[in-house]
Amino acid sequence: MPHVTLEFSAGLEQSHDFQAICEQLYSVLAGHEEFDPPTLKIRATPVPFSRIGTEPQTFVHATLLLMQGRDEATRAGLNATILDVLAKTMPEVGSITVQDVEMTRATYAKRLSG
């Protein structure tokens, strides 16, 4: 069920291969004991308008959606793993941030084909 959504400054897709970054994040996270690889989803979307307080005016923000129940140390470790991948693949980006969000199992809904 884990989802990672990347939001990034429009234009970064001209200098970075976001499909490859998604693949790298998937590979790293799929190997983590917390995840069942078929349930892992990674998405990336450019943000056309933004203003941040640092230079350069580029950013990547990752949101990690997790089902509730993981302890703080586990969540912090997962966030650090994501940050490490992003920082290594985009060292010149002005701001890279990661946030985890716990989802409520009782209210989460999904439909899978097949």
C-alpha cells in the first residue's frame, strides 16, 4: 500500500530523468522489510508555480503515505532512505524534503484489476 508522491519544480524534468528516479526509489523501497513490493506505488508530478525561501529556486518534495501502525523510528528511517536517494540523484536542487503521512486502515479504499 505505500505510496510515494514526488512534487518537483517544473523544468527539472528537462535535466533529470524522473522515470529513472521513480524506478530507483521503487528498487530501494521494494527491498525494505516494511514493504510488499507489489503494493508499492511511486508517482512524480511537476509543479508549474512555486516560490521557496532558498536559492536555487528548485525543489523536490516527497510524500510517503503509509498505513498506520509503524513506529516513529521506522517512519524516520524510511524518510531518510527516500531523502538519500533524492539527494544523490539531484544534488544541485535547492530544497529536498520528505514527509510521511499515516493513513487510516479502516477508511482506506482501493480497487485492483484482475
